Amino acid sequence: MSTSPEHDERIAKMTFASVYPHYVTRIEKNGRTKDELHEVIEWLTGFNADDIQNWIDKKATFKELFEAAEINENAALIKGVICGYRIEEIETPLTKEVRYLDKLIDELAKGRKMEKILRS
């Protein structure tokens, strides 16, 4: 399943700062912590809590964030459907990476064990 150019462009221009509070709300509502959220983000991107805050403060776009990220070599093990898209079929690298993050946060919010989320 391919995404439309408009969809990919919208994701690229979206700021991490605009979405991050929604991540926090979602996981905390389901009994998970901000530290666990940061652990998931760090596993995927290599960014620690201070880095994450810097990206938020800079109002960086997802494009800027993921261009600077060092995506975990096991990220390709993230499979499934998120936001109506089967991750392994997404062709645009940036969109796929953002959906990796969405899927990890979804798994965190659903109570999946951390070692399963981090594909370890």
C-alpha cells in the first residue's frame, strides 16, 4: 500500500512538538510513564530525553527529526497496521519511520511488555 504524495508531505511538515503531547496523554491514560515513552523513542531514534526536549523546543518537523535520527537496526521488525496502513508496505522512508514510532507508542499504550516493544 503506497501513501499519497500529499500524505507524505503532510507528515514531513508536521512538528514533533505538536504530536508529542498526544503521545504522552495516550500512554499515561493507559498507565504507562513518560520515561517508558522516552525509552521507546530512544530505542527507535537514538535520541535521549534531553535530545527529545531539544527537538520539541526547536519545533522540529518530523522530516528534520528523522533526518538526524539513527534508526535502530531492528526497526524493520516492526510490523502491523497503524493509522490504516500496513507498515511493511509503506514505500516512503520518512512516512515508514513515523509510522514505526506510532506503532511503538500504540504497543506501549496497549500494555505490551517493553522487551517485546523494543524487539529484544
